[in-house]
Amino acid sequence: MKIHLPNSAWIGNIDRFISSFDTSDESILEITSHKKWISVHPVVSCMIAGLVLFMKKQGKKISFKKMEARSKHYFKRIGLFDLLDLDSEMKITSHESAGRFIQITRITNSKELDDFIKEIIPLLHMEPDKFEPIRYILEELVRNVFEHAYSEEGAIVCAQYYQQSKTIRIGVVDIGIGIRESMSGAYPTKDDVEAISLALTPGITGTTRKIGGTEANAGAGLFFIKSLAKISRDFFMLYSGKGMYKLLKNPKHKPLKLIANPLEDHFSSKDKLPFWHGTVVAIDLCLERTLDFDAFLDLINKVYRKGRKDQTKKRYKRPKFI
């Protein structure tokens, strides 16, 4: 496999980065980078980390060519070089990362998740009410890994906070069974994009065919997170297997409307991408443009109930042949 850290890879232009990922030979992982400057979303670092763990688990070779880019210090500080077991020649002075980034972190159980969330609160220098959406995103995405991914390596998390714009960018990655396989017991699908769209639909969960899910899993988490990005007029991306769904920025001149059906939203998708063993999720969130979290939950619940009702009607409208 070959993966290249490009000059730029954010959610808006991440298609090119993912399309360049070469999965033709899984006997070795070759990591290269742009020579001058690298500016990437935290999810890209999580993906590199996931690939490294995937290859280490199988005892395969990993080749990382020397990084010459001026931004290599960032990758050292976020812990990527430590994960790669590289003895960096760079002499980098460690300093407090408050207000900037959260290092690449593996979370394998609920206690580690709770401890992680407690630790990052002071790092981000935020008012408590501004942290609630972030807490929700992290708890939901990481618990999705625990409940659906069947990944021994757990969830790989990384984030960066931009204090001037009040924007946080979050990446959560796993190298588990992927969304299509997770959904297959209750909802067999023709491809990964269809499976991803079902996973984003409120009231649908791979744990049961029952609309609205179960008491433990209502099939609403990813829909809630996508809606947070939409309210913030920011990006959201979900990539698994060969499929990717990307929520595009809602134009500022258009009124916001939450939509239960992800295929009726302002989005793009691809279905023939290089195969990813597991799931990749990325979200950007401008906290200045996010509603009061309680008000947001009230709004979401209304859309969720309507979406669940629509799904129920759709199911019972299907013809039954005896």
C-alpha cells in the first residue's frame, strides 16, 4: 500500500488524497510526503495511524521516507513519529498544546474514553457550554467503534482547535469491519455508499430491522453529528470500504433546514475509492455558529421523530407478495 501526505488535504478537497491511496499491494506500507509544506486535517493523521496499526497487526513492513517538509514539527508533536517508531533527528521543544491540537490517541474502552474527554477539556480553553457538542461527537463516534467496528485497536482520535475562528476539526478512525458489514445483518446493501446513507438515516441501525432501533441504539448518532456540521455550515465526511459521503457547506444565503434523508441534503459521494478496512469520520465545527446545544437537541429530536415516521410509512407501503 502507498499513501502520500500531500501539500493540502482538508475535508473540502480530501477526495484527491483518498483517491491517491494505493491498495494494490498490502504486503508493505509506503508513506511519502510533500517535500516543502504539508497542511492536512487531523483525520489524515488518524488515517496514517490506522494504516500503521493495521500493518503492524499483520507483521507487515512499513517504509516511511524522510520528511523534508517545514511542517514536519507538527507531525512530531501530534505523536505520528512516535507511532511510526521513528527516531527523529529534529530537536523539538515540547510546549503546552492548549488551544491548538489533541495528539493522536487510541481509545479502546469506556474508561479511556471518559478519561480522554476529561483531559481535553482544559486543553481547548473553551467555555463549558461550547464543549458540549464536542463531548457528544467524541462520545458517539468512539462508542460507535466499540459497538459496531469489532476493532481490537479501538478508535484513533485526533483534533485541532483554531482559537481565532473558534473552529474545531475532529477525526475518528477505526480499522474494523466497516459500515457495510456492520449493517449487513439487518440491511443488506448493494454498495458502500448505500450502507453509509442508511447509517446516516435517523431511526436505522445495523443492530435491528426495527425502525427506531433499540433502547440502547436508536440509530440517530451519525445523523446528529452530521446535523451539527450542517447547523455550523461546515463539512462532515464518512468513508468506509470503497464509499464516501461528504456533507458540503450550506451556502450562507440559504436558510438552514435539517433533512432526515441524507441523499436529499447538499452532499457529494463516491463509490469506487480505494478500499478502507474500517471507517473514517471527519467533522469541522465552528462553535460561533452552533446553536445552544439544548435548543439543537430539541430541533434534532423533531426531525428524528419525523424521519422515523417516514421510514415506517415507507416500509409498510412496500407491496407484499404471498
